[in-house]
Amino acid sequence: MKRLLVTAAVLFAGSAPAFAHVGVGSTESFAAGIAHPLSGLDHMTVMVAVGLWAALKGGRALWVWPATFVGVMLIGGALGMAHVPVPFVEPGILASVVALGILVALAVDLPLWVGAAIIGLFAVFHGHAHGAEVAEDIGGFEYMAGFALGTASLHALGIGLALFAARHSLRPLVRVAGVVCVAIGAGLYAGVF
């Protein structure tokens, strides 16, 4: 656990901005909100990783961790729409890709509440970035509702893939997917993606 926290702190402190959100696409409709999570490699990767990690943990994590992400993401979105500053948003987003990839790759089995806290922390950053995108002359409710649904769908995809892998004796592939998440995070950091 101590090694994991040190690794996360180093990644967080040394990460560069992902610049994956601000000013990208329409934020004026429910449909735009649903579509937006599919437009960013960082967001798709993290959302699927949350689902993969929840499925590796099993039990209540199957619904608690994704629900935590969506709920806290909406709080972060409200903060972004209200222009409440949250430090380290872009580095936090980038760190989330790598950290969640590591958690999946190593199949880290943390207590339910610790996993929810980690997921919630990253959700604030993702939500804030997306809430800050919403134009001031619109309410943003429809967009954020669509965004929540799109995000939950990606969580469900991750859960479904991991459960499918477990049923077909392919569970090691879930951990390989975690390594892919880490590689994507490194690529985002390096500017490759």
C-alpha cells in the first residue's frame, strides 16, 4: 500500500497537462454529453479501467466504484461550471490513466472504501474539466446528464469485458488491459496521443 501511494504521488507530481478537455466539442445537449466520453482517449481509458478494476474486486465494488465515479464526477462538474478552482486538474487526469492502469495490471485488492476514495479523487478532476467546458450562457444540466450516462456506459463495458474474461479463463487479459492503460497514460504524457 505504501509503495502504491508513493508511486501515485510521483506520477501526480511529475505529470504534465493532458489538455484533453477544454474547448473540445459541443457542450450544449444531452447527445453531446453522451458522445463526449468517446472523444477522449484519456476518458475512455479511465472509465473502462474503473470497470475492469471493479470487476477484479467483485462484490459491492461492481456498483459502488462506478457509482462513486459518476457521482463525484458530477460534483466536480458542478464545481467546474461554477468556476470554483480545483488545483492540478490536468495532471490529475493524466495521473488517473496511469494509476488506474497500475491498479488493474497488478490486480490490487484494496478495501472497498479505499478504492472508492481513489476513484472519487480522480473523478473530481475529470468532472471539473468537463464542467469547465460548459458555456456560461447554457445551464449544462443536459450535457452533464448525458456525460454521466456515457461515463457509466464505459464503466459497464469494462465490467462486462472483465466478467467475460473471467468466465472464459482469460482473466490474465484483464491485467494486460491494465498495462495498456499505463502505456496510454505514458503516451499521453509524452505527447504521442
